[in-house]
Amino acid sequence: MSIPGSLFRPRLTLLLSGALLSSALATAADFYVSPSGDDANPGTLAAPFKTLTKARDAVRGINANQSEDIHVYLRGGTYPIAKPIEFTPADGGTGGHRIVYEAYGKEIPVLNGGTLVTGWTQFKDNVYKATLDRATKLRSLIVNDKRAYMTKKSVGSKGGWGTYSITSGQASWAWKSGSQFDGIQYLAADVPELTNPDDVELVNGTTWNVNIVCVRDQAISGSNRILKLQQPFGAISLNQGWTSGFSATGSHTIQNAYEFLNAAGNFYFNKATKTLYYYKRSGEDMSTAVVYAPATETLLKIQGTSKTSRVQNLTFKGITFANTEAVLPAIAGSSGKTTVQGSNWCIAYANSDWHADEYRAYEVMSSAINVSNASSISLEDNVLAHIGNEGIGFINDVVNSKIVGNAIYDVGGSAIQVGHPQHIYETSTNAREKYNTANKGICRNTLIKNNLLYDMTTMYTGHTAIQAYFVDSLAVVQNHIEKLNYVGVSIGWGWCNFDSIAKPGNPTRTSKRNSFSNNRVFDCMKTLNDGGALFHPDEGTAWYNGGNMVFEITPGQDNAEINDWGRKHDNHYDNIYTTSSAITTGGPRCTMTNIKVYPNANWPAEAQDIIKKSGLESTYQGLWDKMNAGLPLSGVQARAPLQAPRSSRLSLVKNATDNSITLLNPDQRTIVPEVYATNGQRLHSGEPTNAARLELPAGASHGIRLVRLKVDGAAETLLLPAY
């Protein structure tokens, strides 16, 4: 083997030491977490913690007066999350420095909200069963990194049954008096006797909305089967304005009944017997299948207490968040999901004109990552996969924060939510509002950029990929948004009910300075109507300008609706390439100019250039690989073993996922790296750098023996056993 002799001079050799490295890393205020660790450990690379909660608590002990960033490195593997990990103001960075939770090297840490289901046996034909120790209804199941769905059957309703009466003030949810149907009737020939009726859900929708109500019991009346609704949610769902609520008539989908388990990819969980049934898909082998039953709806909860006590300066980077449950909202022992429009739900039996109550009866759904009363929160380079409700929620008083470079896919509702429907005004004036003046805050200065958002609204059809309410200085830039049932991006709220004409003495001023540019949005509006790739249901929809856009839609469909409904005015769009010439116009000073129609989408060079500049920038195209690779099923990624003492804190880590090497340089010394194979071949020669982390390429066919460095001008060597 021919390797430069100087590499073997003892005085130049750096050897790795677990004890020395651990001590040095502790001084540098870095912590390590591994699924194979122990919370009794000191949290070093050699002796990592086991849980993120323990690492968070360790950070609390040293972050009061930071002089540098604190890093918490997560080793690869699966971290079971049974309940949300909470971050409070005590957990944020101080002195202008950050707390950074990030993946170690190129390893893949997975915060997994699911319970692994094993022990499958054949029940009959293609239906298999397994035991699941769980007391509540199961609404999500992930089989071999693919979502399965509750059983279902479409049935024609025979109308409402019975009466459920409400008296104003009888409970916190009873804001007015009224009455609604207490059940729904179906032909008994279509709906057999149900094994567990309280598991069953009824689903139907309107032009722009889909509602879910739950069943409490069943009965027979002549030739009809009556499914009695869980109350009061059943009545609330029947009470939505603009005919957008649940309808007692028409076509219904009955889901989550054992009796309808007859299609591949469907499941049913009998909570009474703790038995999970699954109708396997073609090619699936249940003896080797990796099956997760999501157990929690939220993985991270970042929650301050007020506008003067925020969680601040937190970064989460390179982490996978996976397998959260699609938990339905609940009121007084009843569950369901109903609203008038968008990614929210109704919490009360209230005025069916939701504008009249200033949206106080509407709340947002839970998120896998839920943030409120926070500042400078950064979510970068993460993966969110198989999310039951919403992906990321910046809900109340989240300022100067960003969501950049994340892959978010297979989401039950919205990928991202920003703001709250009750943020019409900055201060609170009514006891029914969720937030009081001390903690209520508009989400401001939010950047959503270079995210891959794919396959959303899988559980809640009426949600949008990105839903923003009353927000200030939101920038939605360079995102790829694909495959969803309703609107791509919705920015704004209010439908002109709170502008200077409707509220001349007190107009809303909270939604402003928002932008949407260079995004690629397609394959949206797959199921519902009355929306679009970009939707502005705000107070007046005015002063929007745009241009250089390409619309590939069904010929005859509208490119834009800029009529005078909702007092739209002063909107202008220019230089549009489209497959349709149709526009709905009529709003004062609303125009769309330079429309160039290509019915067959045979786009000229200028249009193709616009398309190329939209969506993910080139450095973020790797998000597709992250999504297509799916989730690692189990295990901890390998690393180079620690060896004997050495003279500095430089270290090497092997990344098992791609055979590359990560060089850790915590003191940020100036280094020049060279990588050598076992045959003496130099594989890589780098430029001077003081980066704290440096990825060194190493092809899978090479056995790496060492890395030669110049450290602050002096030659040193890091040894690594051949692999």
C-alpha cells in the first residue's frame, strides 16, 4: 500500500478517545440522543441519552446565559413518541443564540407517533388480524409506509330521524337555542346491524366542504335502520350556514364499520376485543409487513404563555416526524368534524352565520408540530410523513419564523397552517374568544419556502395544502404543491365582512403584506369545487398584483374569479399562459391582461421558462428522493468506533445510509481534508474550511483507511478502520 510516509509519524497522528471526546463535547454544550442510549447517561456521543425529553431537560440546565449555540444531535433510528414533547420558554435559546435539534450526520432519526403492530394471522381469505392494546377508535393505519383507510360504503339516506333540542346556555357549547335531527335513516337492506355502532362515522359534503358525524347507537323502524348521532356534535354539524353543513339527505359514506371490510387496503379496529383487522393489498406479506397504528396526534408542542413570554430561537433540522393519528375533535363526549369552509372545525351550536360571531365558534385542528407564542422558530430539512390531522401549525403569535426545505407528504388535512380564524383583531373583546389580549398575537414575518408538499387532504377533503388566516408578512415562495382534493393555498379570511365598509368604525387591519410567488401548484381541486390553486377569501380581496404565470386547467374553466362578489377591487394580473381563455370579471379596477391561450398546453419557450423557475429551487430537488425513499423501518445507523486519546476535538463519523463520512470540527479550526482509500488512492482533496461539520465523499466500493488534514496549517491524521 503506497500512502505518504508522513501520515504515519507518531507526533502527527490524531487518535480518537471516547473519554476525551465526551469531555470536550460537554464543554461545547452539545448533547447526543440515540434509540440505544440511556437517560442515565451524560448525553455524550459515547454515552447518549435515550429520549429527546431528557435532552431538552439537559438543555434547560445550561441555556440561561448562552455564549454559543447548543446542539442536540439525534442519532438515526426510531424514537417512539406516545405523547407530545413540549417546549416552553425555558427551552429556548438566549443571548441571541439558538438551540438546534438536528440529525447526526446523514443519519435518519424518526420521531414516530405510531405503535408497531405485529403477530398477524390470517382471519379469512385476504383479511388478517392482530392484537392491538388500545382503548380508543383507530382512524389511521400505515402498512409498509403506505396509508390504509377505514372501511366504507356509499349509501343513499332516507332522511333525518327524531329531534335533539338545545337551550341556550345549557352548556359551554350551547350558544343559542334550537333543534336538529337526532339520527339518520337508511334502508336496512343497505345497512346491516353494526357490530360497534359507536365506532361508525357518517360523511357527506357540499360543493366546497365535507363533514363527519359520529354514531352513538342504532335502531330499527320498519324497513329502515336508524343510526343515532353522537350529540351535541351531530346537531352542530347540521347547523352550518350556506348549506355547507352535514345534510340528512343525499348520498352518505358510512365508514369504520366491520361489516364493510371488503376492499384491499381497508382496516377495522374492534376496541372492545382489541382486535385489528386488515384486508391486505396485492403483494403484501403480513408475516413481514411493517405496520404502525398511530397513537398521538401531536409530536412537538412549542408553546409559550404570552406575547412577553415566548419560546424562542429553536431549530429542528433533518428530523423525520411520522405516523400521527387523525383524531376527530370532541365536544361533551361526542366527536365529529364540521365547518363552513376551510381547514377548521366548529366548536359550538352557534349562529349559523359564522361572520356574525366573528369566527369565535371556529377552531383549527391539531398539528403534528404545533407552535404558539413563539419567536424565531426554524423548521428546516425535515420530513413529515403519514400525518393524520395537520402537518405544521404556526397558530397564534408566531413571529419571525420559517418553514424551509421540508418534505411533507401523506397528510390527512393541511400540510401547513398559519394563523387563526379568530385573529380579525389584535386584541380580544369577547369572553368566548380563545385567546385573551395578553397572549393573542397575529402570526408575523413567516417564510414558507422550498417545501415539497405532496398528497394532502387524504382524511379531511375540504382542507387546503397551505391555510393562512389573518396573517401579516407571510411569504409563500418556491414551493412544490401537488395532489390534494381542494384548494392549493388559501391566504386571507373574512369575505369582506370586516373591511372599512362593513365595519366603518373598526375595520380589520391584521391581514396584510402577504405574498405568493414562484410556486408550482397542480393536481388540486380533485374532489371539491369553488376554489383554485390560490384562494383569497379575505376582507375585500384587493390590491393583489401578479404576473408571469402558467395555468394548465380544463378548457373553459376560469383562470381567475375577479368579479365584484365580496367587494373585490384593484386586482391586476398580467402575462398569463393558459389552456383556457375564461375569466370571471366585474370587480372595480380588476383586470387580467396579455392572456395567451394554448389549449393543448404546447407551451412556448417563455412559458416553459416560467415553469422551470417555479417550484423547488435546484438545491432542494433532493426532497423528492427523501419522499420516495420512504421511512427507515428500524435500527440505528452505524458510526465509527471511538479509539485512543488524541490532541483535538476533530472526529469522524461513518454514515451508514450512503457510506460517506462526516467530519466534526466543533472548534471550527481551519482544516484542509484529504481522503485516502486502503490502496493508497486519494479519493478527495478539499479546500480550506472552518465548517463545524463537513461531508466527505467516499464511494461504496472503497475501503477508507484514513483522512489526512492540515489543521491550522499543521498536518494531522484521523484513522478510521477500513469498511
